[in-house]
Amino acid sequence: MAKHALRWWALAVVVLAVLVDMIDNQIVAVALPTIRRELGTGEAALQWISAGYALGFALTLITGGRLGDRHGTKKLFLTGMVVFTAASLAAGLAGHVGVLIAARVVQGIGSGLMVPQVLAFVHAEFDERERPKAMAWYAGAFPLGGLAGPLLGGALTEADLFGTGWRAIFLVNVPVGVLALAGALVTMPGRPGFVRHRMDPVGLTLLTAALFAVFYPLVQGRELGWPAWSVALLVAAVPLLGGFAGHQRRQARRGGEPLVPPDLLKHLAGSQAVLFCVNTGVGVFFVLTLHLQLGLGFSPWEAAVTFAPSTFGIVAGNVLSLRLAPALGRVFTAGAVAVLLAGLVAIAVLVLWRGSALSGWALLAPVIAVGLGMGAALNSLFGASMAQLPPERAGAASGVVNTTVQLGTATGIALSGTVFFTRLDGGYASATAGALAVSAGVLALAFALTLLFGRVKQVVDV
């Protein structure tokens, strides 16, 4: 396949879309008190303003990836961006909390259609020599967007641009979305899809039900005190996932086109296990934000600025991964996870040692170390997940990879948040250190799995 002349410009457009998606996933948190005051809503509705986006996003990712394989990445990217931009406008103009929640769910669906196309585009349009550099840009958008979200949310809410207040955090997506649409129309190649079979409706139903049974309790369970129904849903996810896996094997044997081919899962198993643990481990930043604001009296802006230096570490980690990961494979990934683990342990020590005297300056070095480890680990794991895949599997693989990221993030927030609030009677320092200890344990597991699964850059015939 001939190289597309505008592929690097197209990469800038699609990475911008991923960055906007990650920002939008985080941007609403600091504006929730203002939204509550202006719309007069309760706590449950506030939770859904955040959770609705995450749920719509997570439930759509694998389906969105498969639709891209069938209809072409450009068509699905444009469709997802149109949905996302229109929903952002609706959220910014919402006069009732019900409309805002619905718009957030639709925003998530738009992102779920759009984001898997980015990794599939990188895999299809860049050769083995160029792909590591392209992957570095893609991988960097995830942590950078997560960090920029609270900063931008606080700045836009406080700035009250043109009297829009909190609405600016959604309305800002409209011009960015229009720019991304125009850029994608001009720069992305309009290649046809690879898959000719129709979508598997039974598999789609089973997968959606299984993912809902996992994500809904993870997103809502902690805030609601883990009621019995949330545990029952998590338990129900096991037979649902088992039924989905069995159905996918039968589809493959009959010569059909399963949503997630079994041999693809075999290829992805090792890298996804590590990727899940890494994203679960860094979910503790939710607790660290609470510690700084509730325990130490930082403003939302001050808390965001405290974590901003990790950006330098993320950029350095991406550069190191670009240069070293292809040659060192699992050794590099294990080293990156170790640096990330060391950074979190250092933060835990400082939280306990400095207590109420803890400052942003004291956290500077470990925060940069966390960014370094996170950037290097995510970049190498994304590359490992897509290694040796044919183009017709890129969309499905991208959907699985992005679902793993979302599942790990949701699990990390639920796990660390539960530990934090359970231990809160002992003080903020004790509660935060406990949550950090659990996250450190998960990252230690990631380190062990990296070594256990042999080379993270697996070469499997798929």
C-alpha cells in the first residue's frame, strides 16, 4: 500500500481528537460544584454528569473499532467527531440537568466511535520505521489530556468567558471539533474497510451487556457505598463474558467475522494484562487530588499545577520509548513500570512524613518520575499491542486496547477511592497512603507480569 502524502498532518488531526477526548473525560470534575449551584441538582445527578461520558465511551469502543474495520477509519472518525461536537454543543446549552446528562452520554458514544480509528490509522498508514514515532504522539495524548483536563476546567470555569461560566468547558469543544473535521476531510486517506461480513448482533449484545455489568458498578459503586446490586452486576459479568467468548469461538469456526477474534485475544493477552494494571495503578491520582484539596486546602487550580510537571516526564518517557523500546522490548517496559512504581512510593512516603506541611515543591521530583514511567510504559505497551497485526485486525485491536485503558482507569479510581474513604477516619495522610500502597501493589503485579509474559512485543500469527 502506497504511503499517504499527508499522513503526518492527518496524525496531528487524529491525535488532537484523542487529546480533546481525554481532556473532556476529566474537565468536568472541577466545574461540578458550579453546575450543582446553577442547575439546582442533587449528588446522584452530579455523579452521572461524569459517569455518563465514561459509560457511553467504554460501551462503544470495541464496536466502534469493528465498524472502522468494516466501513473505513475515515468514515467512522468523521462520524464520531460529528456526534461528539454536536453533543458538546448540546451540553453547553443545556438548561436542565437531564439534558446535560444525556448530552454527556452521547459525547461518550461519539468518542467511542472516533478514538479506536486513531490507533487503526497509525497502524495502517505508517510502516515499521515510522510507526514508533507516530505511536509516541498517540500514547502521549492520554496522560497529557488527563492532566490538562482539570487545569483547563478550572481556568475556563473561573474565567467565565463571555458570561458562559461552566458551559465554556463544553462549548470549547465546538470550534475544536469543527477544526478537526475540516482537517480530517483534507488530510485522512479515504480507504475502504477490510471486513465484508455483517456485524455480529448476538456478539454485540453479549459484549455490551458484559461491559455494562463491569463498568456501571465500577463507575457508580464507590459513590453509592457498593450496594448489593453493584456486586451482583460484577458477578453477572463473568458468565456474560464467558458466553461472549464462547460465541466468538463458534463464529470463528463457522467462518463468520467475530467482533473480537479469539486468536486476536491470544495475541493481545500479555500486553493487555500489563496495560490494565498500569492504568489501574495510576487511577490513584484521583485520591491524590482529593488529598491536596480536602486534606491540605489546595484550590483546584493549585492541585492541577502541582501535577503539571509530570508533563515533562511524560514527554521524556515518550522519547525514551521511541528510541529504546523497539530494541529492549519487555526489559524497557519493566524498567518504565519500576520508575512509575518508585514515583508513587516516594509520594506515599512524603504524604506520611510531611503531613500537613506537604507542598507542591516537595512533590516535584516524584511527580516527574511518575510522568516519566507512565509515558514510557504506555507508549511501549501500545506499540506491543499492535505489533505484527494485519490491517484488517487493527480496528478490533484498537477497540480492545482502548477498552482496557478505560477499564483499568475505572478500576483504579474505584479501588483507590474505596480504600481512601474506608480509612478516612484515621486522617487524610493515612487514607491517602493506604490508597497509594494498594496502587503500588498493582504496579508491582504489572512489573511481574511484564517479566512473566516473556517479550511484551509478542510476535504471533494472527
